[in-house]
Amino acid sequence: MQVKFLGATETVTGSKHLLITEKGRQILLDCGLYQGMGSRTPELNERIGLNPPEIDAIILSHAHIDHSGNLPFLVRQGFRGKIYCTPATAEVAEILLQDSAHIQESDIRFLNKLRQKEGLELLKPHYTAKNAEDTIDLFHPVDYHTSFAINDEISFMFTDAGHILGSAAVNIIAKENGKTTRLAFSGDIGRYTDMLLKDPERFPQADYIICESTYGDRLHEKTESAEQHFLDVVKKTCLEKKGKLIIPAFSLGRTQEIVFVLDKLKNAGLLPDIKVFVDSPLSVSATDITRKYVYSLNDSLQEYIKKDPDPFGFQGLVYIQKKEDSMRLNEYKQPCIIISASGMMEAGRVKHHIAHNISDPRNTILAVGYCSPNSLGGKILRGDKQVRIFGQELEVRAEVESIASYSAHGDYEEMLRFLDCQDKSLVKKVFLVHGETDTKEVWRTTLLDAGFGEVVIPHKGEVIAL
Ligand SMILES: [Zn+2]
């Protein structure tokens, strides 16, 4: 078997690794969109380095767009095989891909209006809502811990990666000409302190591991202090300054985690008497799916729901779907918390809330996840005094806070713990993907120090025989 590294090599987005068997079959691990790569982004997402009709099957580690978001483009280009993923991933990917298609279509509509005026040729979206629908039809859910044979050469089993609802590490067994090769693909590795998800799980011994590297050079703040920090920010903003607390949060995962923290604070009588708005149709759908899979969440949550059956609902919490209701929040004069997507503040309703509130010193913008340096969130976090939103230069007078420990990615200690189930002497090579170049160098040294014999940083397009 050979593996060809096609994405997330020099960066953290565009996850895509192609397995080519002895019989010439092609199995693709993930098919993510590149995001936030500036003017190179469209080309990176169109020149994918493979011929979609030739791919036999796709195995999807989890629903995040940087892992699933280019699937509809593959379908548009003629891919008709099955897409294997866990049942929760299938449901989450459905809403995320529909949303992604909607963004692609509306971005192009906006661009085409300008191009039409200038007499330029009109552009087509990268993919459409129809392509996303056709993609969803190809999903084939496979439960965790179930060995599944794709063909006579390749079988796989999902184990829980603890990163988002439904996320999995993919454990592949290839049987070719009497030789067995065991390859583990980590997907994205979660935390051992997640408030909702189970810990990343032990996975079967592998000969080769494709491992993520996002926080390969960093340690996170501990969660206990993060919860206190969060309450301090709420009190300072909403009680002392009578302002609004704007929390840009990814729809799935972070939003439910923040709502759950607020639910706990409410039950403990610690939350000030203010309204909390979750303003995003996608976040509402993602919360509904999380409620459906609540049995798959961790033990402490199972204990919690014995006392409070709805960990994502409390008095004063309002979920907003309609655009009119969202716009009405601009006129809401009371102190409140607004949780809205997207996490990097680049798109979605949160951008409107930031535009509306960023120049008032009573307010706070609280980042609770990773923001790439070029995103609006990145600029606000690094302390820019002015930002451009919807063509307007706005002064940043609101307070800016961040709580990094709500990240869904494990830090390097957590990733080492995840890998600790392996007999390192049996692992022939570890391939590092999904990380910035400098981070991967540090992570590589850490893994070598931990006892792994060979750690490789593959380049984009590199083919390595296993
Ligand atoms: Zn992810």
C-alpha cells in the first residue's frame, strides 16, 4: 500500500490522504476544504491532485469542514463511491455541508453582481446545495468498534477520538499479497478534560500512524481556571459594566460546551440574572443533534442529566433561528450574553454583533477557540485598534478576552497520552500532518524523545510506500 499526502501537510486545513493498494484501489481518508489561505484558497480546493471517479471509497474521520468540506466538490467531479463515517458524523456533516454550500453559493452571487456590472464572465460556485445533497446520499454510517470490510484488501474500524461529536480515529488493516499492514489515522485528537465528550480512546496497535499536529508545541490552560475566568468575564461585563458579552463560537461543540457551563452556573446560582441568546440556526441544529446523541457523551454528563435532564436549556436561555429575531438583538439594551457563529468571526451572524458592539467599551468580545492570524478574530485578538467589517472601519473599544482551553484539540501532552497505548517499538513510522511547519518540527522532536523510532513530515503530493 502507498499513501499519498494531498492536504493538511504544511497547514491545519484541507485534510486529505490517499491510500493506493497493490491492486490499484484508491481509498481516500478525509476530504477537507482549505480555509483561510488567502488568494490561494480557491486553487487549493480545485486542484485536488486526484481523479474523483477513480476513488473507490472515502473514510471520513469527523464532520469539521477542514476534513469534510470538499466532499461535495468530489461528487460534483464524478465521485460515486461510499463515504464511511460514524452515525453522528453523518448527521453533523449533513448540516455543516449544507451550510458550506449555502456560503459558497451566496459568496459567488455577491461576486457575480460586481462582475456583471463590470461586464466580466460570471463565476460558478465551488459546489452547490444540490452537490451537498448528493454527497449526503453517499454517507454510509458505521458504528465505533465495528470492523468493516470495504473490499478484499481494506477493512477499518473507528475508535472515539474525543474531538467533536462523532469524531473518530480510523484504524485500517490492509491485506495485500499475504502481507498485513496496520495503519492508524488519528483524525483530530480531542481533550482528556472535555466537559461533554468522552476521552480519546485507546486504539489498536499500528505499524504506521498518520497523526495530527495542531498543538504539537503547546500546552493548554487548565479547565478549572478557565471556568473561573469565564465567570469573571461574565460578571465584569454584564454586572459591573452593564454591557454585552459577545462569544463567537463554532456551532458544534464549543457552543454546546459554553451553554453547558452556563447551565451549570445557573444551577449553582452563580449566573447573574441576564438573558443568554444562542443566535445561529446552525447552532440550534447542532444542539438538537447533540441532544439526540447525549448517551454517547461522557460519564460526568450522564450523572449531570440525572438531576437536570436538559444540559443545554435553562431559564433565560433563548435559541434564535429567525433573522428578524437576530436583528432585534441590536435594539436589546439590557446586559446579556450573545453566543453566535462563526468561531473565527469571519462569517455568520456574529460578524453583525461584533460590528454593532465592538466600539462600546462596556462590551466584551470573548474568543473561545482558535482564530487563524488572518481572520477577523485573529486581528481582534492580536490587539488591532481598528478593524474593517462590512466595508466600515470600526474602532475596537470593547474589551477583548480569550479562553484557549476550550479548544477541541489536545495539546502535546494529551496527544502523547493518546499515542501511549502503542508499543512504540512496533510502530515503523509516524507521519505528521495537520500542523504549521514549525509546530511539526517541535512535535517531531517530542515524539522521537518519547521513543518513536521514525517520525516523518511529509510534503504535499509526496507518495510513501508502507
Ligand atoms: Zn476537527
